[in-house]
Amino acid sequence: MKTMKLCTSIASAGLILLAACGGGGDDGGSADGGDATSTVTLRDNVFAPADPVIGAGDVELVNEGVSPHTFTIEGEDVDVEVDAGQTTTVPVDLPAGTYTLFCSFHRGQGMEGTLTVEA
């Protein structure tokens, strides 16, 4: 009887943990549950995620670095400067595909990646 009660408690805890992690709201993820995000974090000389996958539309840019950074998409009309400690939102209305993403201030230090826009 104690074993059954313990198993039930563990199963319940697992469901609670799964619900807490799973959400269910619109987090900007892709329809197929892929890795799309609507937030890109700019840190000192890196993007997080390093190679973001987004859906076309608004993207939140969060600068957690100590320096200003840019969210610049090569060959496109997207070049947004975000001051240290600031957050802004930028529309990215590009066709599905891959693009080179970089910070114009820190590209030479390796702040570059591939941005994938999903349909």
C-alpha cells in the first residue's frame, strides 16, 4: 500500500513539473514544436541562442551585456541598437530562410550567427 501511494505521489509530482515547464501559452515557438523563439538575448560578444530560430514578426531583444549591441541582419533593412541593460522589440518580417546575424560593434570579436526565419 505504501509503495502504491509513493508511486502516485511521484507521478503527481512529475505531472506538476511537466505542466510548469510545458506552459501551453504562445511562447513564439514554431507550430511543430521546434526551437523557434521570439526573444534573442545579446550578451558581451554572443547572441543567445547563438543561432536563433524565429517566426516572422516581432522579436524581443534583451541586452544583458555591459556594452551596447546591435541586432543586424546582413543584406536586410534590420539594424537595431540596444543599449546595455535595455530591452526593445523589432519587427522581423522576412521570408522564411537563413540570414547572417551580427553585432556591428562586435562582429570582429565573433558576435555573429545564423538567423533562421520559419514560415
